[in-house]
Amino acid sequence: MRIEETPVKKLSQIQSVKGVKFLTPAAYPGSHCPMHTALITGSGIKGFSTLIVGTPECTSYSRMVIPKSEGPGGELHWLYVLDSSEVVFGCRENVLKALKTMGEAGVRVILLITTCVPELIGEDMESLAREAEESLGMKVTPVSLAHFSCNSYPSGWWKTLEALGGIMEPGPRIENLVNVPGLEPEALSGDSEGLLKELQNKGIELNFLGRGASVEAFQRAASASLNLVLAPEGGPLARKMEKSLGIPWLGFQDLYGAEQIEEAYTGLEKALGIAVECGRPSRKALVLELEQRARTVLKGKSFLSGPMDRDPVPLAAYLADLGMEPLLLHLEDFFEEDRKWAKALVQKGFNPWACHLVNMKEDREVLKGLSPDLYLGDFAPPIKSLRLTGGFKGMAGLYGHDRTAFVLKALLDFLSDTPVKALSD
Amino acid sequence: MGLHRFQPEPSGRMGILSTLVTIKGAALLEFGSMGHMRYGRTLLQRRGVKENCRLYATHLDEADISLGGTERLTRAVEAIARAHPGQPLFLLPSSVPEITGVDLFALSKMMQPDYPENLLVPFGGGGFKTSFYQGVEETLLTLVKVFPKEREKTGRLTFNLLGTCSDQVKFQSDAREIQRMMAGAFGAEPLVLLSSETSAAELEGLGAAHINLVIRREGEKAAIHLNERFGTPYSVGRPYGLKASAQWLSEVGRLLGQEPNPAFLTSETLEVEEVLKAAMPRIRFLKKQNPKKARLSLGGHTDVVKGIGQFATEEAGLDQGTFWCDSPEMVEEHIPYFSESRWLKEAEKEREGIVMARGDFMEYLGKPGELTLAQPDAYWRLNAYEPPYMGFRGAINLICLWYNALFSG
């Protein structure tokens, strides 16, 4: 089948993840729903309990993510299962009763997850959460996670973090407190770019807002002077905090170009009133040297971008700047910042297909028809006529010049080992 | 109220999926969000269930829901039929389309003429009123209605096992033990193991077996149907322990018009009696010393609880603790249904004794996972060759497990 015969749209037509269609219709194995990542995030935050409202499927499967009903700090992770009459008449009163029971068992801050069915029947969880807060004195963060509103799991990460913005109340500004939304405290030890370590050494208190943090850390975040976004999952929370608390934010999550990264560093220096080195001159020089080689080697090479551990739109725009031609991007999600990079691509004359790959066996036939020079990602089993670069393992968690250098080196290494001519199948 | 600390009772859809997943030479498509199948597959993997039937999902979006669109379904059926030439395609219902009123049966009828090589088999049971076991029953009955073709009875003595479904702990081992017993007692061979080890092609030959052995009550309607269509006699019983296993063989023999091989019965009986002889004295002594310990509590499928309970109390010297079943439609005398809240209340009384129940309850009570009787399992049960619970070898296994639960550690 040719891609033109599928429901897939071009990137210029994508306004949100809802516009991203499957390349082929029968999902195997299919993608996880956002409940999965919301539970991983929620259960990883100390003091944060969870209540998931849904069918026997959703609630049973949630036990594969959170096996025990009680967390290490006494958090409660319970389940609310709808019955046949609640599906018709609603479950508001009973969910309120459930929250009351959990409150009586000691819960103070809770993530209220709504899945497909309560969303479908139109339960207003926002107002239910407000009523629960007033009558029960609990902080209830509702998060709406119907799988039919998206294709995959990333929104579980960022919606949960964004919802936690709701427990923040304005407080006195702490000048040297910087939040890092979307990252776990472990990110510090894996920080190869060195920005986080340097900030800490220069007296900045880093407040990681992700798994491994605590409810108190999220509440304290309201007093920070800046949100530093290094991963796209932190963007929505940062935007929300700017609106509700006036806390500015600065992002590296979608930056690959050396100049743009330098600009972001300069912005950071201004915002914090300190110099930020991070070995920038030598890192930038390395990137520029790699870019010079890359412009020759990558010029005119067309590529497909498959499922990988990073947001593909900004990367595709960067590679297009180096002379590559993006033909198709697999999108797990569509972030706010993707809009500007999509626009930039289109303005340069590129308009790749934007799809969700759900069945490797079926998808491969359509992808082969695009005859790209490269496929950024993996395919199992490998397709002879697609040069698979592999999934760029190790790239998740990187940002800044370090990430750009990683990508360039990976591509250059790959292409120098293999002749760049398409093999016939 | 639907508030749970532990996993809730699974749905009819999960029962249908558990029963169909083991069938080779077939595909399955769920018209619903992808998430269900993604998790469902992993859950089955942890239970050691091979995905013989390839499991697909269509996914849904808001436009499908608001406009009642079924294009995702029809396009997926087309793609799957092409990828699985000549294979049947099971159509699984899901919660969201059930609410929006999608009629899988009507859609299936409408699509079938376009796929003469692929039998489309829709299932109901996706709604909120269908229990897991009702899903299992519907599936077994549908399979025996839809697939069998006219066949002569086999020359050799053969049987079908109805109800070897993947939800039961040790479903493979128990099926193996029944096969061993039938071989030893009658020289009989299995034709179809429904549904742990069979294929869509094999199901066509269901009518050729000499007898159907229903080993869980959900299979009885299927056996009645096969009896009406092919005249195949059937037995209904789930043998646990020495007495019940011998009685079961005797009943099967009566239906076959053939006595069970006496040498086989003797050797099996002796083996179990040896183990009982070794274990009983110390169990009797414990009963006098600490009666609270020598109690057995069982929670799970009624057929399982009844069978094991009878063996434990009538032959193995244990006292009856608390027995309960996990489905309100299977309540029997002395085997009430316990919801989670009721079970949590009753659990404390039986902490000192032996408990065999669902894995998460076992964990909660600090009881060993080897004695798990029902889903959800806390173990990853990847070993299909664990000793069974059913039959003669199951009796030996149970005695050993109980003995070690009482006296070791």
C-alpha cells in the first residue's frame, strides 16, 4: 500500500496528537495508554496517593504498574471500579465517598486518574476534585487520561506533572531555587552536559520535579525563581506555573542548533545573574566541527524517524538544517514546542508525513515504498532496504551541546561504516 | 461501592480473551483502545500463556466515538485477513464501543461476505454486566457451535477436554494430568484440549471424539451442545484427591462402556496412599496440639474450592477453615461469595492455618506463593511443567505442599 492511500496526514496538518494517524490499522502490539505513565509518576512521588477510576481492565492492569495498595511512605494506591449502573447514571457520589474513605485512612494529597469510560460518560472530575477539597480537606489533583484522546503514553508523564501544579500555592520567592520539571533527582549524577552540576556548585538549589521527588518538593516549587526545562515532559508544568504563579521558564528540551543552545545559556545566565560555563566553548567547537563534516556526509540524505526516546520534530528540523530530508516522522505525542519546529520545517520546504507506527510487520511495507536513505531507529526483524541507524541508545536524558554532539557522532559513525547506497530488497 | 485495594473481579471481556488467546491458527481483534490489549498481553505472558492466537487492537479516537465510526474496525479486519489467509478472526468487544452501542455481531455479519476465507467470530460479553466466568462460558459455547464440522468418530478412543482455560492456576499441568489418567485408565488419546492446546483447524474435528470431559462448569453448555449435535456423551467433574479421582475415572468408564484399567488404578492409589501414610500421623498430632494451624482455607473458583476442600477434609486430615468463591453466580452451600471487604474481615481468623487463594491475598497474609490457587497471581508462572493440583499426581503435590506449609520453616 502506498502512504497516500492511508489516513496519515502531513506535518503541516497536525495541530495536536489527535491528528496523528496510524500508518496501518491493526495495532500489534499497540502502545501503552497514559494511565501507565501517570501511575509510574504518581507512585514515585513521596506522599502522593492515587485513585484510578475505570473498568475492571484498567484497574486490574494498574496493579502491574503499582503492585501494592500501599506505598513505602504510607501512600495509598487504590482502585475504583465502575459498575453497570454507574456507567449510565454517573459515579460522582460514589467516587466522593471513595475519596472520603481514603481521607479517613490518612490520605492528604491524591492523584485522581480518569480513564476512558468515566471520560466517555462525561464525569466532571475537575469539579469533583474541588468538591472533595472543600468537603474533605484533601488536595485532589484530577488528571484525564482517556486513551482515545491520544495514541500513546507520554501524556501520562506530563499531564500528571502539570496537574501537580494545582497543589502549588504562591509563596515568598526564593532567589536561588530553580525547579527542574520532568527530571528525577538521579538526573544529577547522569548529567554529562554538566549544567546541573555547575548550577549546584554555584549555590543554586535544584528542585527536581519528577519521580523520586516529594509532595513537599512540588509545593516548595511555587517559591522558585525559575523553571529549567530539559525534557519535553516538563514543559506543560512550566507553562502552567508561569501562568498561575508568574514563574518564568527556560527550555533546552527542543534545542539542537549550537547558536540556539548558546542563546538559551545566555538567557539562563541573565535569569540567574551568574556565569554558566559548562565547558561551552569547547563543546560548541566540537559540535561545529561535527556539523561541518555532517553537512558533507548527510547532504541530501532522506530519512524516516521511527519510535525513539526523544521528541522527533525539533531533531528533524535540525537535521533538515544540515541538509537532510525528513520524509516521515513517528510521533508518540505532539508538544507545544513542536508547532514552531513543524512550521520551520514547512517553511524550508519540507513536509514529512506524521504518523504513529503500530505494527512493524505491516508498517514496513508502506515505509519501504518511501525509499529513504536512512531509518532513524530499529526494526525487528531488520528490513534489508532500510538502513537502520539503531535507536540512539543513551540519548534519553541528554540535552544541550552534549546531545547534539551525540546525535551527530552517531550518524557520522553509522554512515562511515556502511556505504550510503540503498540496497535492493 | 466499587472501591478496591486489591484487583477487582475481572470482566467478561478478560474471560473471553483468556480463553481465546491459546488457540493456534487464529487471530483476534479488539475494537477498542490499544491500552487494554497491550496490558492484557503482558498479563497473560506472566501467567505463562503463549500468544498462539495473534492479538490485535484497532484503537479508537474521539471522532470514532462521537460519530459512531467503525472504519478502524473494517480497515483492521481487511489488513488482518490479508496477513492471516484462511484463518478465523475473533472479534472482541471492549468497554467504550459497548457504551456507544456498537453491534459487533451486526458488523461481523455485514463484513463476512467480503472475507470468504476468514471466518469472523464476534463475541458479546464486553459490557459491564458480564462476569469473567460468563465470558469463559460464552466463549466455550461459541467455539463448539461455530467450528465443528461433520466428522466420523475416530477409530482410536479419543476425548475432548472442555475447560482447560488459561485463567486457572496450573491449567497446563492439570490438563496434562487428566491426559495421563485417561491414557493410563483407558488408553485414550486427547483430540481437542479446549482451549489450552488446540487450533482453529483442530476445532473442526470436535465432533469426532468419543467423550467430552467437562472439567469446569463453564464448559457444560458446550458439552450439551456437542451431545445434541454429535451424540457425544460427557462427564462433568473436576477430580481432586484420591477418592474423587478414582470415582471420576469410574464415571468416565461408565460413559465409555469400559472399565478403567485396574492395574493403573491400583498403582496410582498406592502412590498416593504412600504419601498420605507419611504425612498423616504428624498432621493428626498437630491437630491435637494446635488445631488452629491444621485448618485449610480456600478461595477461588467454586469447582476448585469444592474439590480440594473435599480432599483435604475427607482424606488428608485437615479441618475446614474458611471456604469462599470468587464469583457471586457460583455460590454453593458452604462456599459463599466473598467480596474484598468481606474477605479482609474473615482473613484474620485464618492467619495461622493454611491458605490457598488468589496470589495478592496470599502476599497480604504472608503466605507462600507456591500455594496460590487463583488469579491474580503474585508469581510469574512461566513453568508449564509445575506439578498439578488435579488428579492423582495433584493429590501427592497438595499433600506435600500442605505438609511443608505446616512443618517447615
